[in-house]
Amino acid sequence: MQRFTPERLNSTMDILRETILLPREFAERVSRNPEPGTFKDNFSRFQGSLESYAFSLGKRDLEDCLVALIQDDRPEMKSVILQILKLRMSPRLIGLIRALTQYFYELPEMREAARLAEDSRDCSDELLHELFDQEKDIIEAAVNLIHQNEEMVSPMITRYRLITGSPFCKAVIRRFFQDGNEKRFLLNEDYFLEMIDADSEQDLLPVVINYLDQPWTQAPSRSINRKLLQKFGLPEDEKSWIWADIGTDLIAKYRQWIFLDMMEDFFGSDNRKYLIFSRYYQELKHIGLYHDDQIMVLDFGQFGILNLKEMAEYSWLMEKSTLEMELETLQKGEELRLIHRKTDIEARDVIIEEKSSDILVLNLTGVGKLYVAELMSELLRRGEEIWPVKFKHAISRFKEMIY
């Protein structure tokens, strides 16, 4: 007598798994071999009644019938196979059909097989009963089932035993987000993140547009914004063509979200720099990170603000041409040069003492942050963009407020 060993058990289980595939495994295997083939049994044994022939087929023969229904292009072959399936419908075939339909739901023959399975007295499957009506848009019908579950994708997938990686499930989730509101994105964030990773840019385009187009009465998802940045970059990065088909107003909204996230990551949400500079995120043109993310430059167009991560209470505000020279230094990986020259003029000195410089120290301690906010508000005000003129405007407006 052969002794029982764990190795023998594992070997036996491997043989069984190969011989008797689970419905999902069967469908995945068929989907990996989409090339049209010819049914290996060409019905040469079919000499009497179709019913007699159908009941002469074994388990493997019936599985081959399902494969041929998908892969064989001959209409007469498909017609005979559907008749065979109707005669031999069983719990095993129902399981295989419900799995295959999720991979080949667009094939009319597969939809017909699903209806045959649904009509069988052995079928208690909710997915087949509720979706595969001949007149229904089954994707839309499945989305409506999510609505019935309080806009949550997960309960619907669990209840109807959807195969999450199948084309059917992916199409349902894509439609759900494409037509959804901000609540759907926030409640089902994980599914949207997975979709961004897995789907093509062409499939994602209408969904991304819908995400950006929401009114966002709540804050948008930082996780989703980061995933979009990871996959598509910023428009100016030229990492993806998707931005060419998205409106400039939506791109501006996305860019502002990313800038806010980048500032929060760099400064921290409670840091005084973040609390002040984030007020002006809509005016930002670009954010640059340098020296292993230890230096952040906020580019407002006519001026920029240079921040060192190690300095929590001071920044440097630099006129455009001066900033561009410092950026050339940073882009080469070299150390900062210009801000290390003797520079001690602060925002307060500009407003109170009417001093001027192409580099200002932004002192964010005490009342210093009030002068910084006042100067920045004036520099960003529409109108003259010449550096000394802006300073004069700030001085004038400040005097008007206090006198």
C-alpha cells in the first residue's frame, strides 16, 4: 500500500485542478486563446436525433461545445451547439456560462447561451436572472443594480459574484463612473484607483473628464489625484496624449488640485507656509521640486517663491528674471547661489520703509506673515506686472488701510 504524503496530496490536487477547472479558471483560459478554432468533434457521430447525440456527449465534449460557440465562425455550428446546450443544461454548464458571459458578453451567441441557462430549472443565479433579458442594455442594467446598493460597487460584485477582472465587470464599473457624481467617486475610490491602473487611456478619457467636471462640494480624493498624476503627469510633462482631449478649464482645475497636494506634502497641512501659500493656489503656474525634493519653487509667473524644506519659517520671493537664473542652477543639480548673497529686505521693509529688491526674505513668524500676505495679494492683483510698480501699489494700498 502506498503511503499518504503531503506531496502526493498536492500532486493529486494539481491533477484535479487541471482536469476540473473552476468556472472562472475555465473562462480565463478560453479568454487567453481568442483565435478562432474548429470544434474537434465535427459532429461525425451525429447520425440519429440531435437529442440522442446531445446525451452521448461527455463533460469534456460539452466544454468543447462552449469553446466552439465562442471561437467557431460557422453559423450552422453555433445553432447546433445552442440546441445541445439547451438539452444538456446542468449546474456545471450554468456556472461555466455565467463565467464565460462575463468575458464574452458582447457575443450574441454567448448572450443566447446565458438566456438558455437562465431558463433552466437548475438556475438560481441572480446575475443571469436579472440581467440577461433580450431587450436590456446589460451594462446599464448592472449599473442600476449598483444604484440599488446605495451607490456602492462592492456589495453588487459580491451579491452577483462578478469576476472583477473580466471585461463585463470592467465595463460596468467604467459606465458607473462615467455617468456618476462625486459621491460615486468618493464611496468607491479603490475601484477607481484600480481602473486607472488597468484601463487604457482611451477608455479612461470620458471617466477622467467626468471626475474633473464634478462640482466637488467636498474635497476631491487626494489618492485619485495622485494616481492620475502618476499615470498621466501634468499636461506640460507631455507624458500622455489624454490632455489634448480635455478642456482647458478642467486642466486648470486638475493642476490646482495637484499643486495643493504637492504643497501639503512638502510643508505639512498645519504648517504656516502651507496655510498662507495655499490661499493663492489658483494663481500658480507651476511647482518645481529640486535636490531630491528638498527645495520647492512656487512659480506665479512674474515672481516665484523658493522654499527649503529645512527652513519652516522663512522663504525667498524672487523677481522672474532672478528666479530663472536660480532655476538654471537648480536644474543643473548645483547648490543655490543667489539667495545666499546678503539679502535681508523683508515684505515689511517693502511696505513700511518703501525698500525694493529683486529678492525678498519672507519672514513668516509673528506679524511678518501678515506683511507677506499683503504683499503677495498685491503682486497677484491684475494690472501692472512691472516689479517696482507692484511694490509701489502695495505700499500705497497699505497706507490707505492704516490712515
